[in-house]
Amino acid sequence: MTAATDQRTVLAVRDLKKHFPIKDGALQRVVGQVRAVDGVSFDLLRGETLGLVGESGCGKTTLGRVLAGLEKPTSGGVYFDLSEQQRTELDQALRAGQGEDLAQLEAAHRVDRLDATNWRRFRRNTQMVFQDSFSSLNPRHLVSDIVGRPLRVYKEASGSALTERVVGLLEQVGLGRQHLYRYPHQFSGGQRQRISIARALALDPELVILDEPTSALDVSVQAQILNLLHELQQNRGFTFLFITHDLSVVRHMADRIAVMYLGRIAESGETTGLFDDPIHPYTEALLRANPDLTGDDEGFRGLEGTVPDPARPPQGCRFHTRCEYATPDCGWEIDDVVLQLEDTPALFDKLVGVERRSPFDADLEFVDASAAAALETALHGDEVPSSMKAAIEQVSVGAQTVSIKFREVNEVLLTPRGNDRLAACVLDALPSRD
């Protein structure tokens, strides 16, 4: 772990979104969007390590691929290599809307709008190490070709000089000259990941995006790779974006942490403070679900519930459907009722359809009046969370319909919580467990 050496911003991410279309039917019409990344903003300063954590499916890898320029964003922007003044000017221009100042900044720094010269500079200075080292290495190429290719493409070296540069890179990651003329399948998983790291570092990039670089390795090899990355950063001042679901790993690697849930950042801040005093219930749940961090069986508790559909994320706070501290202001909606019905097949099988006036106001139609009456009774039962019941403003039962209206709330956004902490939660602090 190392602190940022200056205030130059390697990446400034502003309201970044990446949606994937859902297609259906013979004509493959677009019927929805999977919101893999849905409004992410943060800064990554030169020389620091930012840990990006969250459950599988929260959008971490997609975000990493967009930041690396491998996927184009749906909206928002990724800005590369800004001075502190340029970052301030960018934020001012974005608040003001389209203008000449914003157009100039985007032409020079926005990744998806760079000209050929600036794009080549960006690609040279942004490299990625993928989770699956085997699929990311060409099985038909020798190690000398794999590691040396970036040097050849950018005309850094050729002939014997190229070979010596490759040998030097291999030695930096714990391999050597004897590995030059072997194929990827002849190496162990840890050795292949070292080859991937050597390739990523060949051009001495500003930024290295590490996507779960140790998740497929055993514990002893994980430690070797992490120690290697730490040593390389100390010696050469790299900037790392470390994507992982392993909190015990990121705790020792990252200067700052951003916690993702359903395509958005739920909480971010300095590593020690976030681990010692989490603000968002999701962060606390992740920490309690990691046995390496609790230190005892009593403290360990798995994260309950399933991740909602990213094509229809919950209103308000996206974590409220799984949150033990949920309040009536967290964003309960009609979809939460439908999810409750799925746990009661006798009622769910009698549901004919849902006519929505808004996410918070709808009519649920059933095949008969008894099912409608049973739903009204169930909404006041013990199976429904108390905070959800308190959020219901109106329930009326018709012949075969139940009209339900919830308290309307806005999206819960990231807000400052002091000491460079941000959290997207309606609570000012987590309730004490004492």
C-alpha cells in the first residue's frame, strides 16, 4: 500500500453508465436494459491503490473493462490524466452543461472521444490483468511473444534488445530466461498470472487495472502475487485499481475502497476507517460475511437474500430489500410486494397481472376475490417487514384487485459523511449492536 505521490488524477469517472440491452422475440426487439454500471463517479489519484469490492454480479468487472477502454460507456465519461486544476474545471463544466470548455476537456481527456494520437497514449498507459490468466494468454504464442508484443507494437525494442527487455520483465515477476520459449499451458496458474503481470508492466504504464488477479489461485500463491504487486508499486510508483470480492486481500492492498452494489457505489473511503467503522449496512454485511475478518464463529454471518434483478433495480436505496436496518424511507415499492408473493405460491399462482401507475402505486389483479383478500391480510402479517408495512400509504380491495400505494422516495445518492467518506444510505450511522 502506498499513498498518492501527487494530486494528479489518473482517472476521473463521472456518472458512468454501462447498460446491456435485453432482446426478445423473433425480431430481437429491445425490451429492457441490464444496468451493469449505473451512475458511478470517483477519482483515482496517481500512485494510490483503489480497491473495488462487492458481490459477484455487482458490476465490478464491467466497470473495469469500461475504464480500460475495452467497452464503450452508455453515458457518462471516463477522463484520463487530469491535473488538479483540470479536474476542477471539468466538474465546473459538467455542472454548467455543454460548452466550449467541456468540449475541449473531452477532446483531450475523455477516453471514448480521444483522437488516434491520444488514444494510443491512453492505451499505452492503461493496462489490465484479467482474472483468468489462461484465457487471457494466447495458447499458440510463446512467452517471449506474449510479453514482448507491447514493446514491438510501440517500437520500444527489437531483436536481441527486445529479448533482454523481456527477460528483465520476467525476472521482475519471479521468472527467468528459461521460461522464454514455453507456451502458457506449460505453466501453473500462479506462473501464468506472473506472465500476465509482466505483459501489463512492459510499457511502464500509469495505471494497471487488476481484475480478481488472485481469486483462482491457492492461498500460498495468492500471497506471492500480492507481495509481488506491492513491491512493484513501491519501486515503480504504479497506480492500481484492484477489483476483488476478497476483503481480507483488499484490506492490505488498498489505500481507499469503493463498495459496489447493483451497479452503484454504496460507500467509499479510506481503508482503515471503512473497515473499523462502516456506514452503509451493505458494507457491514460484507465484513460480517467474511470469516477472515470476524476472527470467530460468533461474529461470522453470511449475507442473506439474493441480489435483485439488475434490469429492475429497487427504488430508493438499492440494498433495502436485504437490509436489517431498513426504514419506511428506503424506497419500498410494488416489486417488493411481488417478491413477497413469490414466497407464497398459493397467492402468486393466482396473480393475473400488475397495472403500474408508478413504481410505488399499482393494481394487482387476481383470479378471484378470495386471493385478493388473502393478499390484504398477508400485507399486515408477520412475514412482511415492519418497515415495508409502515411505508404503505393506502391499500384498497376490489372484486379481484388490490390497489397498493407506497410512500414515494427519491434515489438515495452518495453524500459526504466526513473524513473523505461517502455513503448512499438514509441512516446517518448504523445502530449499535451493544
